Amino acid sequence: MSDPSAPDREPMSDAGAAPYPRISVALCTHNGAEFLAAQLRSILGQTHPVDEIVLSDDASIDGTVALVADGIAAHARRAVRVPSLVVIENEPALGVVRNFEQALLRCTGDVIALCDQDDVWHEDRMARVMAAFAEHPELLLVHSDARLIRADGLPFGAGLAATQRMSPHERHSLSTNRGWDVLVRRSLVTGATVVIRRGLLDRAVPFVDSWVHDEWLAIIAAATGGTHFLDEQLLDYRQHARNQIGVVRRGFSARLARLFTPRGERNERLVGRAIDLLNRVTELHRAAVNRRSPDARLLAKAVKDARAKLAHERVRILLPAVRILRVGPVFAEALTGRYERYGRGVQDIARDLLQKAGRVREPTAPPAALSARRD
């Protein structure tokens, strides 16, 4: 691990210092040289400049670190405002979630943008995000829509939110500070679009193994009403063969096939995630009560919902192996409204009725091996 301080990586001078709040970029890389130059140019070309780039590199062997250092040095020769650069080199690689956790903790800015190595920010991205933070001081996390592009930079013709099948109701809720009710059902926050206030890390770190870093940051921020969705495409989200976490575009036949996938692994994972969520929001609620924080009321609701979500997932994991015997328990659970409140509604009911029996055990702790997956 290194933290170089060569002359071409000096921070902004006082004359060019950024106004409060300071903006950091948590840039995580792994053999990213193919697309990283375009991403770096887009960061350095923001109309609202960033102050710091923390590059956390996961054992790259393609010159990724040198590319970033050289790019910032070249920018310094023609620009007045130049972000400082902190470099962390991991050997062996930490993996996506732990790499981002490390990068975020090293950032010193008041606001931190999560950054992948292969996307392209639109030049007004940070200006639009910072305006949202200024308008809503209670926000802990702002995310946005994105334009999907291919490896060659050409657009797919669809946006990220549309590909996620984000409904008008979900868009409205996420845009009006009611993100918890959406995110407790399904994850709709993509890390490449996320900017957080540093204070969120006090609540979200350490990251848990059962959630991907971006969805964990989002659900913890949402527990106190602290998320906001900008229904604008503020960056190009590149999809290519080497994406570690990307957008899955499923056709009808693929979605239908999921209904008949054997039960087991997914149900274990959902119980583990619910356990982790309940543990964390309970901890945050106790702390808020002790501080007599106004967040205590919202966190009390989050605890209640997290407890109900865990109860729902435990009903599902304990359904009989024989399909016909599931009808009664599934119907009874549907009457509680929890399929709709804490899951995908009719889609999950169909899954529970139709999926083949698989090896199912109820975890008492989240299965770490299943950590970095979305469903």
C-alpha cells in the first residue's frame, strides 16, 4: 500500500481552493487502463471542480496507477485548479466492496462521489448533485439516472432507470425523500451514480458481507429519509464484458426461467441480508435515542420494517419442499401484505409457488460467500 506525494500530486493552492464543501472522489480500479482515461478527463472537466481523488487500486498490472498520475500531472500543466491525488495499491486485491470501503474511509472531503473506472461523467454532474445537497441539507446520499453505453461509447438507447424497470411511483418516491419504502423492497441505487455526505460513513461502516456497498449505503441513508434521486442521466454507464457489477438486461424468457430456478441459495441470502439490516438499524436507533436525535422516530420505523422483512423472509425460507403444500402458507403470507411491502409482490409469490425444492437452511449470520450479488 502506498501514498505517494510527488510534486505533480500536490493539492490545490489556497488561491485555487474550492469553496465549502470539499468534494472527494473515491475511484476504485482493477486493470482499468482501457477506459480510465476517458473517465479521468470527465472528472477533471467538471464545471463544479473536485478537490481530491483517492485512487484505490486492486492489484492492477496494466499501468492503471501511472495512467491516473500522469493524467493529473498533465492537467496541472494547463489548469489552475488541480485535485490532490492519494494512491493506495492493494496486493492482493481486496475485491469491489472492501476496495470501496477502504477508498471512502481515506477520503477527506465533506462530500464523496463513488467512481468506477470505466464510466464518463457529464460535465455538469457534480454541479447538479451539489445543488441537490444545498437545497436539502438533511440528505446523506444523492443518486441519479444514467445513460447506458457500450464498450465503444455508443448508447444502448435505454437509460439505467428504465432498464431497472423503475416505475413512475418508485421514481416519485425516490425523488421526494421517501426512498426507504422503495429500497426496503428492492435495490435501485447504482454505485456509479452515487454521491454521499461523509457523515453517512459513520452509520454504514463497517460494510456487511451480505450487501453490495452501494445498496448498503443507500438503505442505511434511507433509514433516516436521507436519500434523493435525480431523475436525470448525469453520466454514461459503460457496459462491457469485464464489468464486475453491471446491469443485467433480461428478456421475458429469462425472467420466466427465474421462476423455476431451484430454491435455496437466494432464500438464504435474503434472510442473511435481513438479519444484517435489522442489526444495523437497531444499533442506529439506540444511538439516536441516547442522543435524543430527531432521527430516532424515522429509525424506529426502519427497525419495525426491518423486523417485519426478516419475518417475511423466514416464512419464505421455511416453505415446504412439495409445491402443493406451499399454497396455504404462501396464501396466508400474501394476506399479511408483506409480499408487496417487503418484496416483489406477485413475482415473489409466483417464485415461492413454482420454484423447485433446493437445499435450504436458515442462516443465523449472513453467508459471506454470497455477498456481491444483486437479484
